[in-house]
Amino acid sequence: MLLERYGHLGGMATGGLVLVIMPMSDGTAEQQIAGLCQEMLDRLDAMGTAVHPEKKDLGSSDSRLVNYWKRYAFSVIEGKIRLSATVDPEALKCVLNDMVTEAQAKLLLHSLVTRAIVQQNEVQGVICESKSGRQAAGLSTPAQFSGCPGRTTSRHRTLISLTYYRGDYSTGIMI
């Protein structure tokens, strides 16, 4: 079960319009960070909604490449190309929703944890409040994942919010 306070996943990258995935490399020719972050980036690439240096250019100090990529935040640090990506936040919301759905995790949006359920000094679950009301989460969830019978709560669905962009409308380039 994944509880999210807001109506979308992605935190500041989607809701705060912080459009940069921080460097996944350290200025050498090798990528250091991958995993879920790389999966997100691969999915965004497939949609054409991420801009980042090619892996073959990582660590390069070629002046032509450096001059091109320095306009993209964190893609050039100390004169070397790093793997950092500028992404479309609405596409990232969709990618993250897909990843959570594929993982078969139950997602509760607009949920605020307001209290822990504690028995014998151990947290057994939480009380969350949302626009749908108050509910307990956690007591039956571990049983569900282990294949044991358990009780589930209703599924919540939400529409992805509209984010405004600023761009050069004559060229269609969005910033």
C-alpha cells in the first residue's frame, strides 16, 4: 500500500515543477545511479518526454557538448557531462502511476496519516484521512501480500491535474 498526501505521485518533480532528475553520474564515463530512477527515465524516453545527454557522452569535456548541455540544469558540472534529465512533469505522473499499478500496489491519493495504530509498543498500522473519509491501513495489508485472506478497502481514483507551462508558442518549444 502506498499512501500519498497529494493527488499525484512524484513530489516536487511533478507537483512543484522541479523538472530535473538530478545527476545519475559523477562526471566519469560511468553511470552510478540506475534502478527505479533509470526505469522512470527509460519510460519517459519512450514517450519522448525527457531530455538528457546520451550515455556515450558521459564524462566528456568536449567543448561542443559542454556548450550544448550547460543550458540544461546539472547536465554539466565542473566542465564534464553528467547524466541529468529534464522531464515533462505530466508525463512523469503517468509513468509513476503505471509503475505503481504494475507493481500491484494499492495507491491511496489525497491521504494524510493522522495517527499510528500501536499495540504492545509496535506500530501495527496507521489511520489516514482523505476526501473519502477516515480509514485504517496496515493491519490486513501484510496478510494480503503474503497470500493470507484479508479485508481490503475501496479503490480511489483521481484525475491527473493540469500544469501550466511557459514556452515559445511560435516554435512549440516548451520550457
